[in-house]
Amino acid sequence: MAMNLVAGWSLLSALLVLGVQGEVPAGELSEIQNKTIQLVMEKFHQRDLSNGYRMTSVVKAVEELYVAGLFVNVEFLVKQTSCHKHHWTKPECQPTKNAKTYNCFGCFKFEHESHTVFSHVEECVLPRHLNQGRQARRNDLCKEVERRDNGKKSVGKYSFLRKE
Ligand SMILES: *[C@@H]1O[C@H](CO)[C@@H](O)[C@H](O)[C@H]1NC(C)=O
């Protein structure tokens, strides 16, 4: 019995460790995770870009429920398309060959019912600029967002970490 429990836990930990990195299929994203990606991309397209970009893969999608609100952390890749940036949402805008790629990250905290954003941080950088220091800074900023509003973790905490 005890052995089974230990085996069960180590299997679970192995799965969770696997889940931290890797790809999340877009079809498995929740509505609020999609909204978060959308918000990060809207901000990105306010930059001085001439072309639109398209999300091509999701590296990470985490969602946690707090008493103070819903916390969402996403990391994904966007690729340059041949469309003008004003048309970036059009489905026909597909990435070009050898498209310029950015790694985007967003941490958002939403109010429960309204899903109004009350704290957020986001950034898109070239993958080669994503060094350890930058990664650490992202994590720090993200934790600040997660803790905002003195949110106590509720009993119904849940999170998604997946690998394809
Ligand atoms: C989120 O977006 C993806 C496409 O990027 C879609 O396949 C998925 O169904 C969406 N999820 C929800 C819950 O709308």
C-alpha cells in the first residue's frame, strides 16, 4: 500500500517535471489562456513593425485560481507573416519561409467574473536574447503579478502544465 503510494507520487512528479517544458497543443488552451495570448499579441503589434505576426506554438500555459483572481502565465512563439500588421488576426496570414521569430511571455491576473485585467506583465524578445538573466527577470515580474492583491490560494487551485 505504502509502496504503491510512493510509486504513484514519483510517477506524478515525473509527469509534472515533463510538463514544465514542451509544447501545449493550441486546441487544449482554455478561453482565458487564449485571451491572454491575444492580449500579449495586441501589445506586440503596437510596436513599430510593418508585418503581422502569428502564434505558431505554445511553450507554456499555466492557470491558477486565487481568491483574488485568476492568474494566467503563457509563453509562446510568434512568426512573421507576409500580411500587413493591421491584418495580423486574419487566418490567411501564414508565416513566411525563414520567418523572423519572437518568444513572447505574459503573466496576467484577471478578476473572477468580469475577467478584467488588474495586473499584467508581458514581453516579446528574439529567442537569442532570452538568456538566463532575462529568464530570471521574467520569473520575478511574473511572481509579482501572481501575488498581486494579497491573493490567498483557494482550495480549488488548479493548474495546467502539459507536454504534447
Ligand atoms: C483557443 O484557441 C485555439 C486556437 O489557437 C483553439 O483551437 C481552441 O479551441 C481555443 N480554446 C477555446 C476554449 O476557445
